[in-house]
Amino acid sequence: MRHRMAGRKLGRKTAHRLMMFRNMVTSLFDKERIRTTLPRAKELRPIAERMITLGKRESLHARRRALAYIREAEIVSKLFETIAPRFAQRPGGYTRIIRLGFRDGDGAQMALLELIGSEFKPPKAEEEKGAKKGKKGETPSATAQEAREAPPKEKKPKEKAAKEKPEPPKEKAPKKKAEAPKKEKSDKPKKEGPADD
């Protein structure tokens, strides 16, 4: 019987398990969602929620306690400045676990642990494409109507000087090589070596 033995060991020694949870909490607050196994997500959830509760206190002592666990000042500042104020009116339940099925390699059950309010949002480009296409009978989106109702933009007079291309620099004539002064021929006969007699 395992009376008063709370928590899963997850096949790791205590120090390894605690460091793994620290790393996972840091990643969760950095990315706002992580994909892991279901038992790990269930063990990580209370730790993450405790850190968010610390962030809601906004005191130096709470910040130091969070920094003692998370160990990255940037993530702790994000926790206190952006994540905790998001849950100011919420008394608990800051995270959700979504089951993702089983992993191919070993069959472990996978899960997505994410902060409430950080749901997946499609990129804007896809939304604009969907709004432009529109089905028959649907009214066009508000942005499209605003674009139609907006007065046409006035064209500014084009200046000729700005339109003209600058002239390329004039090519310089190639320099002539300086000629060496010619030696004058002297009337003196050349000295010859010993002649054969």
C-alpha cells in the first residue's frame, strides 16, 4: 500500500525529477504551451499554478521565491508582468491539459499543457483570404466595406526632377602613357671589341 506517498516518480531519481519540473515550468511560461506525456503534465500542473499564484502577489518576497524555482530572470519578469495579471480575477485553474493520443515509438499517452487564454490563433493572412472570398449571400467583412466607403486617395503631382534618372558620370579620356625621352644618336662610332685581323 502506498499510503501518504503522493506524486509520481516518473522513473527518475529525486534530483533529476525536480530539475526536469523546473525546466518544464520555465518552458511553459516561455512558450505558454508544451507537449509532453500525460503523467508529466499532471505532475507539472500544480507546480505551474503555484508559480502563477506567486506572480499574483506582486511582492519582492514572492518574486524571490519564484526566482528560486525558475532560475531565469526574464521568465520570472514575464510571469509577474504579463502572465499573472491575465489571471488577476481568476481564483485558480490557470492551465488546461488536452490529450493528444498515443506516441508512435513507445505508445506513451501524450498531452498538451497550456495556459488558459493562449489558444491557437490562425495567422492573419488566412483570415483575410477567407474574408475576401466570402460565400454567396454573406455580407463582406467590415474592413472590406470601410475600404470601399473610404474616399479615393488623391494623386500627388509627380515632379520631373525626381522622376528623371541621374546622368551617369562622364567617362574620362584614357590617359596617354608618358613617353620616355628619345636618345639622340651620336656621331661617335661605337666601340668595337678586338677585331680579327
